[in-house]
Amino acid sequence: MTSSSLPSHLLPFPSKQSSPAPPSSTTTLLRIPPDRTPTRISRFRCSAGQTGFFSKLGRLIKEKARSDVEKIFSGFTKTRDNLAVIDELLLYWNLSDTDRVLDELEEALLVADFGPRITVKIVESLRDDIYAGKLKSGSEIKDALKKSILNLLTAKGLKTELRLGFRKPAVIMIVGVNGGGKTTSLGKLANRLKKDGTKVLLAAGDTFRAAASDQLEIWAERTGCEIVVAEKENAKASSVLSQAVKRGKEQGYDIVLCDTSGRLHTNYSLMEELVSCKKVIGKVVSGAPNEILQVLDGTTGLNMLPQAREFNDVVGVTGLILTKLDGSARGGCVVSVVDELGIPVKFVGVGEGVEDLQPFDAEAFVNAIFP
Ligand SMILES: Nc1nc2c(ncn2[C@@H]2O[C@H](COP(=O)(O)OP(=O)(O)OP(=O)(O)O)[C@@H](O)[C@H]2O)c(=O)[nH]1
Ligand SMILES: [Mg+2]
């Protein structure tokens, strides 16, 4: 089947010729119920061909990652300080001292929130390599330590770029506990995608607090994206998201970014609400949501592990956004989450500004915590 014989909502992307109007410069608010047509709709322009567009977008996003390493990890001072002791230990390391040095190294990793499972795994593999004569100096041990952490972060072929499928619109749901930075991350992501030439629709799926949609509307204005908000109070999140994705489909959006309410991972009924949000989205666009990104507050340390585990069990998390790395982030735990749950970190939040979202780069991460 050629793309021209596909129904319009299945076309990967409109060609440049089919989208003649210029993009709108202002935000249009779309309110449900959907019988109201929006006053103005921006048209998508894509110079990247059709199916290749999302992969090009992913590549662009990844390339940008490499340019801003220092800013990304400015918040790791605390983690770095905790791990600085490792440099001192390894400086004076000699073979006869191995067990004592490895005990202290273990302690330092635990203090830096690597978690017991990962810590033991790393230290035991170092011990084996030292006694097998593969590591002969402090600097070799440090390199091996960094390499084993990098391996943990990159094993299992985890993809850090967004995977958006080929149907339009791609749908991304942002989930997580209260106050982690979901709405802010969604706004920053909208900014990034919009700048890369994508037609983005925001969906105010946090119907729990009245102020939540106001907050997202500010992000819509800031990024020049359109937004769907609930018309009435007490609207169901699933109904707002379903309407938004329908809009996205009917009006040729590339991506719908869905905000959701913060919820404790231990609250069964709220977690179930997420499941119904996911279901209704999938009914509108088969295969959607393409990404369910969980926001984890980088300052919460090991608490992020049970959160990630629970959200993943309930809705199937496809990627993580690690926020507040500009604060006093506790980086070690990320390695545990990635290793235990096999979910890649896709973005990191490094501030409250619109530009403060960076793609995750595992190598830069390791270099930031072990300079
Ligand atoms: N320093 C810093 N602050 C951040 C970052 N991301 C979010 N914040 C701040 O964290 C606070 C909470 O952010 P929100 O985006 O409202 O968090 P949320 O998860 O949507 O919160 P709820 O909807 O209430 O669950 C706000 O003050 C944000 O400005 C970040 O990367 N760095
Ligand atoms: Mg929010």
C-alpha cells in the first residue's frame, strides 16, 4: 500500500506541498467538547520527508545532548563530593590493601545512592578483575569502575531517543508522583519539539487541580503550542486526553503531549486512572501512547526506585525524565533504576527555564559523577 492510499490519519506525515499555510504564532486554546472548532490551526511544515521525520528528530535531539554537558550535571556536586573519596582511595591502592579499599569503595557508592544490589555487583566484579590480574593500578580500577557503570546504563540496548512510531499523532504521556516536575518537563519538551519543526498539541490531563491546566496554558503560550483543556470542573482525565488525541488526529498534529495529575505510586485507584487514560488513547490511535515517560525527581535518591517500579508495573513506563539535576541531585540511584527495571533515562531537567531539558547522555553522566 502506498502512503497516498492510506487513510489520512495513518499517513506518516504530510508532504510540504500539502501544508501550505504558515505556522501560527500564537496559542490557540481548544476546549472540549470537540464540536467547537478552533479559531486558528497552525499548519505543519516538514522538510525531512515522511517516515524519516521522527528518526531525524530523534537524532537531532541526541546530537544536542553533547553540547551542554557541564550544565546538565551542575547539580551533581553532592554526588561528586561523596565519590571524591574514591580518588583518594585509589591513589594509594596496592594489591595487599585490596579488600579494605573495596570495602571503602562500597561504602562510598552506597552513600551516593547507588543502592546495595548495584553496589555489590560493581564491587565484586572489580574484586574479580583485580585478583585475576586484569587491573593493576588505581587508575585502571577507576576506569573499570566507570566502565561498569556505563555498561549498566547502556546494557540491554536501551534506546535513549524518543520512539514515536509512524502514525500521526504520536502520543506521549507524562506520569509520576506529585511535584516531580511533570508539567514543567512537558512544557520544556514541547519547546524542544516545536523548535525542531513539529506540530505539537498539549493536553491538560491533570484534572485533579484547577490550577494545573492554568499552569499548562502558560507553557502553551510560552512555547506557541495549542492546548486542549477540560471545559468543566471535575472532568475525567481520560476524557480530556481522549478528546485531545482525537483533535490531534483530525487536525494533523504530529505529537500530542499529555500531562497527568501527580499521584502516589501506592494509591491504587489513582494508578488505575492512569490505566484508563492509556486505554482511551490507544482506542483513538492504535499503538498509542508511544511513550509513557515517568518523571523522577533527581533529589529524591533511592525513593525513586519503588516509584519507578510501581508505575512501570501498572502502565509500562517507556522512559524516564530525571529532573532537578541543577539542585542537589543524588545521581547514583539512576543506575539502579535503569539496571533493575531496564527503562532508559531519556531526558534530564536542569532548571526551571524553557531550555532546561537535555537528552540523557550516559557517558556524560558517568564523567560528571566521576570527573
Ligand atoms: N530546579 C529545578 N526545578 C524544577 C525542575 N523541573 C521542575 N522544577 C520545579 O519543580 C516544581 C514542580 O514542578 P511541576 O512541573 O509543577 O511538577 P508536577 O510534577 O507537574 O507537579 P504536580 O502536577 O503537582 O504533581 C516547580 O516549581 C518547577 O519549577 C528542574 O529540572 N530543576
Ligand atoms: Mg503538574
